[in-house]
Amino acid sequence: MTKLILWTVLIAISISPIIQAQNIKKEPLTRAERAVAEFEQAPRILDSLTKVYKKRWSAGILYGQQFVASFNQAPTPDTITFADFMGHRAFFGLEGSYFVTNRLQLLAGFSVLLLPRNQEIGSIVVNGSNGTQIEGKGSGGAMINLGLGGKYFLISQGFTRPYIGGKLGAIRAVAKGGKGGVTFGQGRFQEVSERKESYGYLGLSAGFTYRPVLGLMFDFNLGYLYTNQSDNIGGIVSPGGLTGTVTLHFMINTMKK
């Protein structure tokens, strides 16, 4: 009886370390499984740079160049306002967009092309019939572009994705300028005129986006604007032509519920 008890104690002592080792090995695995389960059930899931675009909003700032087609240039310069839209191409703007799916992006935006104020001295007459006289001309203007459109991406996932797009909108062009002068002893004189034109347009484009980090996306775009024509304003009859645009998008909801 004493030997049986002794053997039982020895077996229990030898088995105990094995059971403890099994528990030590199993415990880390159990914790890892628990962590994975908690992450899968978490209310917020981290976005993916390459896979997740659907139901994402973005806000962007853009810079572009507008190249009016030669056949949209007026036969003569604008001699009423003296503005020149052919010689100024840079525009700036804002854009907001929403990814309906990974491939389809809807957008709305506006941009402004400004003609800086320009003044030129045309002539200086000293000791003339009216005394000393200085004459010159000046001009300025702007184009405001409002549009709605969309882009279809040829690749649903990836850091870099090519697309084709379309846009409908309106452009409001305003030019203001005139001529005047100063006659010493008689005062100032001036003639100022303003012209306004509106255009509807269809824009077709192609480009690609590049997403380097979670919250940013670059958009490089080359497009063409088709517009109606008008009378001569700023040396053009239409703002239609090639456009090149770079947009920096800030992805708003990169964490989704």
C-alpha cells in the first residue's frame, strides 16, 4: 500500500510540468485569437491605400493651365476693353468628390482664371495745345468655371489608377477696361467699358490618380473643353481648348464604420 501511494505521487509530480507547459503554450495562442476577434468586431476599420475607395469623400485644391484653341481666337484684339484672355492661362480652384464605388467618382467644383490689372502708357505730349498730356489704357477680367462631372477608373484597386472622365458646366467671362489720360491744368478723363459673356461647356478628360499615403491623393488630368461661341471678349470668341490640371485631394473618411 505504501509503495502504491509513493508511485502515485511520483507520477503526479512528473505529469504536472507537462500540463503546465501545455497551458503556457496554449495561453498566447488564445490571446492572439482574442485580439483578432476584437479587431474584426471593432466599430472602426482602417482604410486600405490600394483597395478601399468606395463611400469615400474627398476635398481638393487644384491648379491648371488653359490653352484656348487657335480657332477660338477672335480675328481682332478686343479694342473695347483691351483685355487679353489668350495671353493668360493659369487658373485655381476647389473640388469636392464622392466615390460611389471603387471605380466611379462623382465630383463638383469651381475654378477662377484671373486677368491681372494691366496699365499701359500710350503717349506723352509735352507743351501741346492743351499743355502736357499723358494718355494710356488699362484692362482686367476673370473667368469663373462651375461644373459637375464624374470619373470612371479602369482599375478598381491600386496606388496608381488611370481613368476617363466627363464634365458639364458653365463659364462666366467678364472683361473690363478702357482708355484715359491726364492733362495738367485741365484734369483727368477716361472711358471705361465692361463686357460679359456666358458659355455652356462639355469637358472630356483622361488622367490618373496616385495615392502615396492614407489621407492624400494626387490627380493628374488632361482634358478638352467644348463650348458655344460669343462675340469678341478679351480677344476670344470661346474659351474652349486644352486644359491641364493637377489636384491634391484630402481623403476625408479614411476610417469607416
